[in-house]
Amino acid sequence: MFLDHPAISATNSQTEPDRIERLNRVYGYAMSLADGDGCGSFVDKLTQLHDHKGTLIVFWHEAPSEAEKTYWARAWASKVGDGSGNVEHEY
């Protein structure tokens, strides 16, 4: 069991707590995609997820692969996410 999950935060989370719930769903979706691809190192690279006014910002310890970036793009664009392609990566 992995216990060192990334920090999850959102702009206006005090007045819009559903943003944190959405990030938790998106995190699970992206983790599932990575697991299905056998990408076990995926979770070890993450430091934080942040929803900034509808843009998902993913913070990494080290540079992600294109496949790892795609997991977030798919998750954020899905019905459990924001439904958009607004994803940024910081490392």
C-alpha cells in the first residue's frame, strides 16, 4: 500500500469544496490509467495536484514522460474531471 500521496489543493476550496472532491476523483482515474499500463513509478514522481480556476496543475519531483502527461489529460477531460484540456505540468 502506498501512503505518500501528493498534496491536493484548489483555489477557492473553502467556498467550493467540490473542487477537492473532483481532484480526488481525477487522481484515482490517472492512477488507474498508470496502473493499467504497468507504470509503477508514476505515483513516486508526483508532489502536488492543484485546481486553479479550472486548470489542473500537476507538480512533479522529476520530469514526466509523455504517457504520464497523457494520464492527467485524459482524467481531467473526462466526466469525473473538468471536461477540458486545461492541464499544466510543473517540475
